[in-house]
Amino acid sequence: MTDRKWEILSSEYVVQSPWYRLRRDACRLPDGTVIDSYYVREHDGFAVVFAVTLAGDVVFAKQYKHGFGGLVLELPAGMIEQGEAPLACAMRELEEETGYTSLRFEKIAEFLADPTSSTGLSHVFVALDARPDGVLSPDPGEDIEIVLVPVERVLDELRSGHVRAQGQVAAVYAALDRLGKIRNA
């Protein structure tokens, strides 16, 4: 396939905050069509952690998500801060959101978060031997309930619709695939 990249004719920020940057581009497509307003969310990506305790439980966070308007069960995750490495973010988010820590992190996947309208990547980590020996320090607006799910029942949480954010589902499948390879090695 030939280069199908769009030409950016102009660009401006319509929202800029520490948590959200939204850019409006005017673009010329390869066929010459001009799109005057194409919106792109700029960010440094996310880290998602599939943390497994010594007892074989996966650490989940259950919390209200305002965009959705309801409770969501998800793996600990968060936005990478400017200049922060994905691993540092994963370690920070696991401890801040759940109070768990681990010395055994492995990056297992990297997904495009939303390639149509976002610049960020989702970095997925498995953290083994997670322990509740850290310090909880949730961000303002985070009211998190820790839910431990035996690793053998994690797929049930997906099938039942309890875990249903698309990036979270992808992270769970990638982690379970990696754990299967670890156990079968």
C-alpha cells in the first residue's frame, strides 16, 4: 500500500489541561479531500497492571466512572505522566489505587488505545507476587473498592460483563495468555 498519511494543514489546541489535551486539525487526505475539523486527543499513554498475589488472586479496582455513569471493574491503570516511563507508571498506579506492590513486573503488550482519535498507547504489565504492603493514595475523585478474583475465575468476570472496557478486556486476555506460557514453560 502506498503512503496514505494525511497532510496536516493547520492545528490548534481547543482544550489543554494536565489531564486532557484536545487538538483540532485541518487535514488533506491523499485523494485531495480536506477535512476542516478532525479532533485528536494527545496523551502519553496508559499503563495497565494485571497483578497476581501470592495466593493466586488478581487485583481489580471497582470504581465509579463518570463518562460511563456507573461502576466499572477494571485492572489498576492510569495515565502516564509527562516524562514518566510506562513501568514507573504501572508501579505507581498499582500502589496508589490498590495499596499493592510487586517487585516482579513484566511488560507483555502494547496496544493502540484509540488510533482513530488518540495518540496514546496502552502498555500492559503482569506483576507477580503482589503484596498489600504499599500506601493507598487515590487521586481526587477516585473512590476505589479492591476486588480480588482468583486467576481461574477472571475469564468469568469478562464473560459476565463485569469487566467490559475494551482496553481492559484486551489486557486481561494478553495477561492470561502470558501466564499460560509462564506456567507451561
